Amino acid sequence: MPDYRTETDSLGSLEIPADALHGIHTQRAVENFPLTGRPVNAELIGAYGAVKLACARTNRELGMWDDATFEAIQSACEEMARGELDEHIIVDALQGGAGTSTNMNVNEVLANRALQILSNPLGDYQTISPLDDINAHQSTNDTYPTALKVAAMNMLTGLERKVVALLEEFQRQEKACADIVKVARTQYQDAVLITLGREMGAYAEAFGRDRWRIYKCNERLRVVNLGGTAVGTGLGAPRQFIFQAVEHLRTITSLGLARAENLVEATQNTDVFVEVSGILKALASNLLKTAGDLRLLSSGPAAGLGEISLPPRQAGSSIMPGKVNPVIPEAVSQAAMVVMANDQVIAQACSAGSLELNAFMPLIADSLLGSLGLLTGACEILRSRCVEGIEPNTAVCGANVDGATATITALVETIGYQAAEEVARQARDGAKSIRRIVIDLELLTGGQFDELVSPQRVMRLGSVPKPNDERGS
């Protein structure tokens, strides 16, 4: 067997490895775009397989191919949709041409894989052509954005599950820590009393909003331009193909896809990806804030706040024995920062589209799907390797309550502001706890003090009017 086969296009001929499923268009792209060193996102490849399968089934209904040829093409598309042909999509993640190199890599691999199934030689494009058969009635300009939306919707489903699991873990911590009173801080300074459980519940609430936002993303992505071909006019595609291709894709993917009413607009504009990326940035923002809080609350442990302990995951230093760093929140923070940067890239790339097409779809796809992957992983490790193992340091929280001037705020309603100022003055030298001071000054009994700083009192919403308080009438 020869080591190479020769393929020809409008620019000339190239030698292709004899056993390669890709062809000349892919080979030129590999030579032209040595940029990231990363392949196209695997989720996009799988989604492209589903798009090509939908198109193949529609074309079969239009009378293309005999049964054997169609079955070979269909089998190849199904393999790609399952991720079994990923290694053959070798073009760089970033490329010129609005994604044409990716589309042609997909077309060539599917054509050659179908030829293999038929026991025909690779490159026998007279039998099955990447362009005339696999790409029939299609364009990069409608298949690539459609595949990207399918891939994003699939990844959003996985991300939503991880966000739900994370918020549920914070809710579990909320219940477990409900009775632990601690000092709340604003601007890094002691403020008032709160419970550790309420702090954990606040994180859960924020991620609950993220879950809802992510769920709504599907409404933004479900409208696709498949059938619009080059610029949305459907040039070269039979009317039946335009109407049926999305129906087949909906069945194949089990996603609530719909054909755009205005295919020209849907081909020209990519602002939907900016909107979805912004929602992902909101999740990244919550992850970054939460991870930072966990690092601060666990800081020390001896010389920091040390109010919680995070599960130790690895030795923290090559020079400081016994040091354990909050590596999971640190990793999550970095993922969140990349997602925020990706959001800016996506906004710029979508803005750079011109007239009837956006040439920067590969950058949009790489950034958007990259963000989805990062966020999915970040939510998972934060839950399973960090939040799930949080242990409250009740003694530290209690000591801070006994010594912090924030505790005095909880007493003002009962002892009055002037008396509270005297307590604060005596508390500054740190000789006695606040509890001891108010008892010595005969402002409160020990039982009264304990009641005022109890979890139930601390978390009571507002003040309860006294019986003779006219403001409550």
C-alpha cells in the first residue's frame, strides 16, 4: 500500500496520508493555522455530527443516494455524534474562514468514513463526495452556527446540573451551621452578628439565580439558521430541505430547536452568544466572590480568621512544612477569571461581524464552549472537593463574638446607645469579654446577654415592638 494518496482542489494537489480520513481541505487548514495547538472543541464536533445526520436524513427524503450509500453516510454521522471520530478532526480551534475549515474537516471525515463502511478506498469521492454529498444543500454559514448552538445547549444542561448540586450543598451547610453565631463583616471590618448558616444560605441563593439564568439560555439558543445556506436566502437548497432539516435535528438531539423566521438575520447576527456569555459571566462572578470568601473565612488557621476549615487537598509548600493552601477555591477563581476574559473576547468577536456574516465564528465557539467547560468543572470541584467538606470552627466563632465590638450592636436596643458606648470603651483594652463587662456594669444578666446573642435573636427579621410602643400600633 502506498503511504500517500493525492487529492486535488482548485489550488492544486497535495499528498495526504493514505490512511487519513481527512482530505486536502483539512490538510491546507492544518498548514495555514498553526495557532493554538488545540483541536476544535469535542462538543462542537459531536454537535456537527448531529447536524450532518439531520441533513443526510432530509436529503435521503429528497431522493439522494441508494440505500447502501445512505446507510453508510448515516452510520458515519452517528459515529461522529457519539464522539467516535474526534481524533480525525485535526484543524486548529482558531482558523480563518468563519469555520469553513471545520466544516470541510467534518465533511471529509464523514465521506471517507462512509467509504470505509462501504469497503471503498479512501478518497474515492466519485462515490461519496465531501461537498456534493455530505455538504449537499448546506453551507458553513448555516451548519457551523447551528452546531455551536446545539453544543452549547448540551453543555448548558450539564452545567445546570452542577450548579444545582453546588447550591444544594450550600443549603446543606446552611442547615448544619444554622446555630453558629459569628461576626459579620463589611469592608473587612467587624459589623454585626450573623450566623454561619445564613452566610452559607446567601451563597446558595446566589447560585439559585445562576441556575435560573442558565435555564433561560436555552430560549436564546434554540432558534437556528439551518437551511439558510450562505447568507440566509436558502440559495441552492430545496424548499423541502429548508423546512425539514431542523425537524430532523430536533428529533436527533431531543432539543427544542426551531428554524429562524428570518434566516438572513439569524445568519448575519451573533448577539445571542454575547447574551449567553454575559449570563455565564454572572455565574463566574458569583464563583469568584464565593471562592474568595471561603479563602478568607478559612485563612490562618492560627493567624487568620479561621472560622471554617476547608478539606485539605494537598501539601501547600515546598519550603514551609505543614502548610495547606485553599487550592480548590484558588483553581475555581482562575477558571472564573478566564470566563470573564472569554466574555470580553466574545463581545468583540460578535461585534466584528460584517454585513451578512461573522467571520470570527471559530473564536466565538472556542471561547463560549471553553467557558461552559470551565464553569462546569469549577462548580463540580468547588462542591465535591471543598464545600462538601467544610467544617465550622465553633470555638473561633464564639471567641470572636465574645470579644468583638460588633456584639455590642446586638445590645443597643436593650441597654441603649450611651451604655453601649461605655461597654465599647471598656472592651477596647481587651481585659474582659463583652459579656463580662455588661454583667459587671449590671446592664444585663448572663441569661439576658446570651438571649440577645442567640441564633434566633441574631437572625430575627427586624425588632419586635414592645407592648407599650405606640409605633407598633
